[in-house]
Amino acid sequence: MAESAFAIPAEEDLALYGSDNLFARLRAAAGGDWQNFRRHAFVQGLGDGSLPGAAFRHYLVQDYLFLIQFARAYGLAAYKSDNLRDLVAASHLLAAIVDNEIKLHLDYCDGWGLSESDLARVPEDLATTAYTRYVLDRGLTGDLLDLYVALSPCVVGYGEIGKRLAEDENTRWYGNPYREWIEMYAGEDYQRVAFNAVAELDRLYQERGGAGRFNALASAFAQATRLEIAFWDMGWRAGG
């Protein structure tokens, strides 16, 4: 096992994993679902390099389709914003996905032999549809806090998974075809995205929340986490 070639931000600088923020409370309330998500066989296969290539390619295609719906979710966030600060933040996140993240994803997929036309002609898997439409439904029927809570298992969860894999002594670096994926989500840029999402949840909860909302938010978070598990299941099955 070779060591990772990049520096992981110090936990004291990017404190995603404390116990006193809303995300940590939601994660704790999700219990076993959260552990099943972050330690799924698909994730373990990324870490030790054993994940079948067919499983990862299927995941990459569906993740592209997911990103399109993710962009729509931030468009909905802009619509749901009732002040300039929230509107600007949502518009920046939407632009980041449309102008940057989708392009980076296309470039990454090209390295796996998947062209943009390949990605565009594959229909959404049921797991992709179920998860993304659930997120949009939470935003449509609720407010900005409901929407961002439903998005957070993905936005913050990938940061937590990347960081865990990067720090795991069992992660294989040399010759691991998924090293770049791990480094992307463990790296400082994405850890900052996750950190900002945690901080935004706390701000919105302070402005729009209160103890009476926690149970409903925790229920939505747990359901989104289960849908994340189903997304991993989808990819895992494709490699079988």
C-alpha cells in the first residue's frame, strides 16, 4: 500500500464530523442507514480497487444523469429563495454544476471510454429516478431547508466517504483504478464544498427551523440516505 500523494485538510479546519451541528444530528438519527451508506460494498470496492469496472461505468453513466437532476434541484432552490443571499447562493451552486462539474464529469467519463453521446442515450435507472425526484419533491412541498437536508447525504456524504477512504489503512493507492475518485472527494476542494453545506444547514435551521422541525427533517434525511444506498446497490448489481 502506497501513501496518498495529497494533503487532507485538518479536521479542526473543516469540522464536518462534530456532534453539535445539524448535519451531525441528522446523521446520528439515521443510525444504521448512514453506516450502510458510507461502508457499502460499492464504497469498499472503490477503496481496495476490487470494484468491477462494469459496476463503476454504470455508476458513472447514472451519476451523469443524476447531476442533471441535481442542477434542477439548485434551480428549484433559487425559486424557493425569498431573499437575495439565498438566491445568489443557489445560483452560484447551479452555475458550478452546469459550468464546471458536469464538464469535469464528462472528462472523467471519457477516460473510462464513455463519450457524452454514450451517457445521453442511456435511460435513468429506477434508483436514479427515485432518488432525484424524492429530492425535488422535498423542495417542492417544503422550503429551502427541506431541500438542502434532502441533498445533504449526497453533498456531505461523499466528502465523508472520500475522507474515510483516504485515511483508511486498507485503501489501496498504487494501481487502484479508483484512486482519482477517492482523491477528488477527499481533497481540499470538495472537503470545502461539504464544509460549506454543513454550515448552510446550520444557518437555515437557525432561521427556519426549531426543535419542532427536527423529526421531520431527520425522516427526510434518513429516506434520502436509503436512496443513496439504493444508488450504490444499482452500481453493485451492474458489476455482477
